[in-house]
Amino acid sequence: MLSQLGQVWVQMETSNRTASHALKTLKVAIDGPAGAGKSTVAQLAAKRLGYLYIDTGAMYRAATWLAVHRGIAITDGQAIADAASKANIRLEQGDESTSNRVKVFVDDQDITHGIRTNEISDLVSPVSSHSPLRKVMVAQQKELAKRGGVVLDGRDIGTVVMPDANLKIYLTASPEIRAKRRLKDLQALGESPVYEELLMSIADRDNRDSSRADSPLKQAEDAVVIITDNLTIDQVVDAIVKLCLAEAEEKR
Ligand code: C5P
């Protein structure tokens, strides 16, 4: 853990052991629209901090995959919630075969790639707008987060899942940049998406996620906003780790 955090941590460790304890138990919430780079930076920040990383978008995608593959109507929120609470949805640290994104399993079936297709991306917003499903997912996410030492990313983390988070980040970027990133991700999966269609689909998802009645995507009042258009992944991760160090220092 020491070496993962690099020099800044080593300095903290020698100068202040209480801060290092505080640092181990922070709750970090990262919210923002699709394609802002949340999953990548959240995963890397969690790794550097030695924290558990929970990709809550992957959980909603898994629920959407369940609905599609079990023939449940996308409009039937209660049936989807029941299926999701009965199924064993498991997230594991990703590797190179998944471009380092989390691996996702439903009852031991590997659906890591299946949840990232265009079909699931287009259906996940309507599915995740169902309150019965959100209730199931939020309860699981709160349970996973309760001990701290966690980074959760999603849409409602700072507002609903962890309103008590020590650090709330709102990560965003222009729709064009986000569509270009999505294009690259899908090409890496062997798909041949059309940029203009991705741009429309991202705008559509932004609208649906921000206008739904239950837990819409919105910036928490106390969130730090990071616009990633002109930032590298490393710059964003460094900024988040530094904010965590400052937070731990304040908490001691
Ligand atoms: O993060 P990702 O783009 O994979 O999320 C997929 C979708 O899951 C989002 O567009 C949103 O509809 C839903 N979601 C949500 N609440 C979260 C995380 C994701 O509604 N906390």
C-alpha cells in the first residue's frame, strides 16, 4: 500500500500516523454523465489508495442484461428488481482482457462484455429509472460502502448512496469528447459504431438520467467539479488522490 501511493503517502506516513488511519477509511463518491471517464479514474484512484472500487453503472447494466436475457419487459420495474435481487451479481477487478474494466458475473456467467454492447447501453437508462430496482441496488451499494475505504462511481452516489461521503467528485466532459471515448471503447470490443449515433445516444442518456424522477443525475452541492476534456487520466487520478490526502489530514 505504501508504494502504491508513492511519495506523497510516504511523506504522510512518516509525518503523521493518525492521518494515515483516516486515509484508510474515507468514502469517495464519483458521479457524472456517461463517458466522462469515471470508471477508469475511479478504478485507478481506488488502486492507489488500496480501496475497494464499486462500479455501480455495471450493476445497473447487469440488471438490464438480466431483463433482456430472461425475457422480462423493460417496462416491468418490479420484475426486474425481483430478478436482480435473486440473482448473484458479482463484480471483480478487471484485467487486460477487459481493458481493466471490472469483470461482471451473473450466477457465475461472465457477462463482462455482454453488458457493454450498444443494445444494453441504450436500454440501461429506462431500466435504471425504475424505483423498485434502484431500491435493491442502493441497498446493496450502501452495504458495500459502509466500512469506508471505498470509491463508488455512478450517478447518485454523492446524493443518495453516500450523502456522507468524505469526498464527492463530479466528473464531466463535453458530449463530443465523451462520444469519442465511447467510440474507442466499443471499437476495442470489436464493434463498428458510428460516431454521430454515439453522440445522439449519449445526449439521450444524459437527458434520461438527469430528468428521471427517482435519483436523477445531479451534482451534489458539496462536490468538487472536474472537467476532463483537456486532462489526462493520470492528472485526474492525481487530483483525486491529493484531495483524499487533504481530506484525511483534515479528519485526523
Ligand atoms: O456508468 P455507466 O455509463 O456504465 O452507467 C450506465 C447507466 O446506469 C447510466 O446511464 C444510468 O442510467 C445508470 N446508472 C444509474 N445510477 C448509478 C449508476 C448508473 O442510474 N449510480
